[in-house]
Amino acid sequence: MRLPIRVGSSRHAFGAVLAWILIGAVHGALAADPAKIIRIAFPVAESTFDPLDQRDIYSAAITEAVFDAMLQYDYLARPPKLIPNTLEGMPQINTEGTEYTFRLRRGIYFNDDPAFNGARRELTAQDYAYSLRRHFDPRWRSPWLFQFEKKIVGADDAMERAKKTGKFDYDAPIEGIEVVDRYTLRIRLTQPDFTFIYVLATPPSAAMAREVVERYGDDIAAHPVGTGPFRLAEWKRASKIVLEASPGFRSLRFDAVPGDDAESQAIYARNRGKLLPLIGRIEYAVIEESQPRWLAFVNGELDVLERVPNEYINLAVPNGSLAPNLAKRGISAHRGHEPSLFFTVFNMQDPVVGGYTAEKIALRRAISFGYDRDAEIAVIRKREAVPAEQPIGPGVAGFDPAFRNPMNGYDPARAKALLDLFGYIDRDGDGYRERPEGSPLSIEYASTPTLLDRQYDELWKRSMDAIGIRFTFRKATWPDLLKAGQLGKLQMRTIGWLANIPDADNFLQLLYGPNAGQSNDSRFSLEAYDRIYRQAKRLPDSPERNRLFHELSRLAVAYAPWKLGIYRIETHLAQPWVAGYKPHPTMRSVLRYVDVDLEKQRAVAR
């Protein structure tokens, strides 16, 4: 698939530049150059533009660009470092770690919208208070409630009242969410939580205007109105998303702190002090299949290719180094481990694969031993992955590189022995096993209809046939699978989790019982796990907390609610005219910091 390349007349170009200058004059700062455009592709369709409801990294990329959380990460600092976003400075935290005070910068405005009746709408502390309250409103069924539930004093009581009355009272006071004055917000926690500050840098913590949400109601997901560097300019569902630089965006300059590496130093030297965003427009195309996405980049129709498809990794970076033909064109490559984990979820409430008895645990372990992960890494992923040993992704606080999983690896003989031992045997001679009580053993695996997922389906089918387990497949789009998984309607599926907080807690909460229906898609619920997890939550990053994390990992391995998969090695490519691009471990969108060298772009085009 080729992406359209627009060529405008000189009259239209002059008009655009004139409008750009006038907008900058009105709002006191020159808007980003509209001629600077970044074209990029998503491999799956967006699911929502509501920060409260986004559950995938692609929708999060849009919401991060349009909305503002109070905190964000320094673009260049590694490991990730929190910095103020809409705040005057970092929040004040009491010595007990239970009270946070935030002071907002003045003069930050929402993008224009009919909900504001023609007036400029300033960001206030009340907007963050309202946005936090939305997570406790049962109407919205927030998938991120787990980040706030039972943590903010009085908020859960407000949620319970709303469940009884049928309506959440946004005007009733909540002790733990105090608007001190127009620009000051105070949050009080029920107990110390040393990762809570990171939550306030994630998209679900971004500010939304109450009047916008009330105007659009259930259609709010299609009306993103934020204070961020970009605004929605055009949208064709599951096809195209266009963002343009917000004309009223605050005066914010590039001041990222560079690391010791040459790349960060060069980016800092080039962009230091420049107004953000550096580009005027982002064009996202939804291209689900790998081949047209790869060809669009090679043909210069995409400016950035995030996560090079596995099928083309050897063309892009053979033996881990940028291909000579791409290097000759000036294309840059960015490679490394993300703080991510891929795993196969077993629905623990399912009557076939779920449960905590010995035979159910044995079935899940047998499936894990029977799946040929080595073939996945070698053939499908082209060795751009390594086996995952624990339910924590690399590169975050609490990750233990020495942890070894005794239930890991490909061992079909062991899988067959487990199945035989616990009564999963072939009683009728058709080549497939029955359950211990004699009923047919058949497992349904959910995946998307893409060519890539068909490869995984074939590998799963071949692996399970080899140990006598009948496998069938349920096909649906990615957004539909997200919803079905959250509702507990899938038996098995493989997903990836990319940390939005640089801490092991962000992974281990995926198995915390009370998070079922939110982030805990396996619906795993084990009293011992939940108790240890709560103990760890009360501790700062420390050897004692790491010891508890080790215990949680051992329990997850023992009960096998997941079949641990891989840690992915990611490769991103950028065209020679893209300046300052550097993927970030936890930020979903870095394009506000990226520039386009128009002279170089024109020279390449010639």
C-alpha cells in the first residue's frame, strides 16, 4: 500500500504559511512549521481517543500527544527520569509518602472546542481532580481503575455511593482529592505507595475538561480535546489519523538532559532551546499487514517505521547492523530491549484451562512445555527476541536477570508425561486427548486475522497436535480482542505488555486478583500472591521489596496463569531527514521532540 503524497499549489502554500504566522502572533509564540510532517503507521487500528479508556500503545500514542499529564519523562535521560509537565516544579511529598501537592503552571489552555462557547479555557487544578474522579465513576468502567482504587482517601466510598444511586456526584468533596486553589491540587493516599508518582505521568492521569466530557457523553472517545502539543485534525476510523500542532500550545522549549552517549549529545546540541513541538503535522496510517508497511517506508512514504516487522528484520538489520543499502541512503536504526513482556494468557475462570487444582495446573504446564517457543524465536521473530524467564520485563526496577524458571522451555516429552499422569489421555484413538472425566479436550485460541498471527496460529496448532491437544481458533480485530479479554470471554490468547511505569510493579499487578476485569486478563486470584503483592506495594525500591517480587514470580511460575513468552528486541528506522528521533522506554509518543530537515528532505527527493 502506498500512502498519498500531497503537492499543494504555491498559492495554497502561501496561505498556509500566512495562517501559521498569524496564529503564532495571536497566541504569543510561533506555531510549529506546517511544512514539517512526520508520516508513520500503526499495525492495528486505534481503539479510542479517551485517555481513561485507551488500552493499547497505539491509542496511547495519540492521547499522549493530545493530552497532558502533570508529569512526564525527560526525553533523553536513561534510565527514565520524571520531570514536571504542566507543573511549576516536582510535587511536594510528605515524609510518610501519603500526601502529594501539585502546583500548576498558569497560562496553559485547552484546544478550542464548541464546549467552551468561544472562550479560551485555561487548565486548572479542578481539571485534574475531575479526571481522577472519572476513574471512580462506574459509568466509564475505567480499565485503569487499578492504578487508583483503594489508594485515594474517600474515592472508593464515592464510587460505592454511585453504584447505589446510579450516578456519580462529581461535586461532592473527596478527602483525598483536594483542590486547594485554582492552580493547586493535593492528593492524599490511604497508605504509602512509592510507585504512585509514576502513575501521574501516564495517559490515564491526563487532564480532561468536564464541559467537553459532558457535551459529548458516550461519544467522548471520538472528541479528544486536550492541552497537549497536538490536536486532532482528521480521522477516518481504522484507516487514518492526522494530528496538527496546537496553535495555542504553551511556550515550551526543548531542555531535555542528555546522557553520555553521542546520540543524545547530538540531539541536545541540535534542538536545545527550540520551541516545541518541532513539527507541524503527524499523519498516521493504519497498515495491518507487514509487507505494505515495510514497502511504504522503503519507498519513502513513511518517515519513521516503528518496530520493523519480523519478516523484514534481516533486510533492515542483518546480523544486528543496519543494512548497507539503507545506511547508504542515510537511514538510521535504533535497536534495543523494550521494558516489555509477551505471554500467553490462560483464563483462570474457564472450566477447561482455568482453576487451581493439580490437574488444571498440569494442563497449563503441559501446554507451556509443548509450545515450540524456540521455533517462534528463530523462524517467526528472526531471533529478535530472547526467552522470558519471569513475569517482569527487562530494564525496570525490580527485574532480576539471574531469575531462572524451571517450568520454561520447549519439552514435548515432558508435556506428554504430565498429560498422561493427570488423566488427559486419548480414549477413543482419534489422536486427541480427552479430559480426565472423559469429555473432549478442545482449546480455543484467540488472535487477529493478520498474516503474522496466522503464522503463530500454525505454530500453535502444530505444537499442540504433537502432544495430542485439539486447538481451534477465534479470529477478531485487535480492539475487539481487547474488549473480550477484559470481560473474561477468551480462553487463551497471547498479548504483550509494554511498561508505562519503569518498575516491576507495573508487570506484577497484571496478576493481582482485584485487578481482574481491568489489567488482569487471566483473572488469576490467589490469596498468597495478593497478600505478598500488597506488602511489596508499601515498600520503596529495596532488597526487601525485590525479595517479595522474587516470591511473586515463583508463585506465578508455579500456578502458570501465563505461558511466559519472550522479551522482544525492537528495531526502529527513521529516514535521513528525520532529526532527533530517539525511542523512549516508557513514553508512547516522542514526536513532539522530533524535527524534519526540509532541506535534506528536498535533496533526497531530487
